Amino acid sequence: MEETKILDLLKEKFPGEVKEVLTSLGDEVVIIDKKALLSLVTYLKNKPCEYTMLLDLSCVDYLGENPRFEMVYHLFSLPRNRRLRIKARLGEDDLRISSLTGLWKNANWLEREVFDMFGVHFEGHPDLRRIFMYDCFEGYPLRKDYPLRKRQPCIKFRE
Amino acid sequence: MMEIKRKHRPPARFITTQFNSVLGWARKYSLFQYPFITACCGMEYMSTACAHFDLDRFGAGWTRFSPRQADMLLVVGTVTQKLAPVLRTVYEQMTDPKWVVAFGTCTVSGGIYDNYAVVQGIDLVIPVDIYIPGCPPRPETVLDGLLKLQEKIQHQEQDWRWKKRKS
């Protein structure tokens, strides 16, 4: 399969869900509706695309924009040595997106990290709890509106 | 047995000192260390502890990996809020007398990590005797810090078990 045709293929297969496609720094980027994530990624993981590896999964907070958050998924095709980036916007009022733990085991901890830092809820995640911060921590520290100097000590400090 | 010939023999063949001073002398040259290493400063600690710079020259060569057997706690590297209870437990498990060395800028003040996750200086969690700044400190700095700690131990009021504690 020709590398450049993956975007055309996706547009053809998911006409309503794919919002925009572009190429950035040599990698294909596809911006989709968040409801189509699981079906699109399942399609990409299997033949003929074979994006068999989930490299990374993260979130970006665009404070002031609407929808505010953006999930970013990095897939990698081992047979063809190509990367693909998937982006999906999430509104602040509905921070939910389907979990990819059924497809990739490593999505488990990556999604826990995003939940810990941004408070995104992954539907279908088997064990969605904080991974870096302690359980009594309140708020989501990588959100842009988290106070810069706010400290939440885990134990009582001296003096 | 060969007799040791000295130029100036002590007249009565004994010396007088204070028990406090002897105890300080003994303690400062037999520091058993517990390295609490969390980050990159650990590399510098390894360099200091190994043969090239050789912490053992100053009597602090024996690393104990149980806080119950150690009397110098070396806190090396960034201490996060999540790790703070662990550090306090380790400190509380150490038997008296005990000393704490804050090794590197992160332990002294939080360093460059002025954020939600990092304790801004371990003296918020446990009492500290010597602060060694540097990011990371050079082995010479560490050795200098150790010598200063030894000086502090020598001159402090020694606490021993059979001495009844006030309060």
C-alpha cells in the first residue's frame, strides 16, 4: 500500500467522522470526531493498514478554545515503517473518550497518565486511577488553569 | 616486641581528654551511610563513593541498605510529594545518633523543579544537618560537605545510651 494514500483511504472509509487530513513533518495527521476513534483505530490496526503499534497517547489543553482538550494518538506501522497521528477534540463538559486498552496493553498506563494529569475519562478502561500523583491529590496538574504555585503536600510538613 | 621510640614521650604515658570528645572522634570516623538515591545526583554519589574519590578515606565507606544499621542518611536527588512519607519513615527507622545530608540542589530547595510534584527542600520533611548544593555537586564538594559534617559531629554534645535523657 502506498504511504500517501492512507489519508485518502481513511477519508473514503470514514467520510463523516474524518474532519481534516494533513501532512506534518513527514507524518500523516488525521483529525477525527471522538466518537469514531475506536472503529477507526481498529480499522488501522488490521490489514491492509497494519498500524500495529501504539507509540504514545497524550492530551493537550488549549485553554480558551472550544472544545478545550485534544487527544493525540501516535500509531506506528512496523511492516511499512510509517507513523500516523490521530487527533480528536474533547469538550470540557464531556471529557470522555473510548479506551484503547482492548487493542493495546500499553494504553492502560498511558491512559492512566492522561487521566491523572488532565482528568480525561476513558470509557472501558479496566483500572482508571491516578498513576503519578497520590490518591489524595485534588485537581489535574497539567491543565493550564491549575495554579502554578499550588502545593498539596502528601504528609504534614515540619514546623 | 619492638619498643616504639618517640622523641617526646608523654611523661606519664597517658593522655587526658573528655569522653564527649572521644565519642565525637569515634563517631565522625565511622559513619555508616544509608544512600536514599532517587535521581541523577546518584551518579555523582557513585563517583564519590567509589575508588577515584573514595569516601572511605574519611571513614564513611560502609553503605548499609537498612536504615536501622545506618547513622548518616544521604538524601540524593529529587524528593517528590509522593516520596516524602517514605523518606520520613526511613528517617524515623534510623537509630540515634543520626545525621542527615541533603545532597544536591533538589534536596536543598527543590532546585529547578518549582512545581506541584516536588518537595521544596527536604528540611520540610526531616531535619537536615548539612546541605551540599550543586546540580549535581562535584565529588570535591561532597567530600567538603562530609568534612564539615565530621566537624559538626566532633563539636556537638554527644548523646549516649546510658546517659539519661532530659525531657
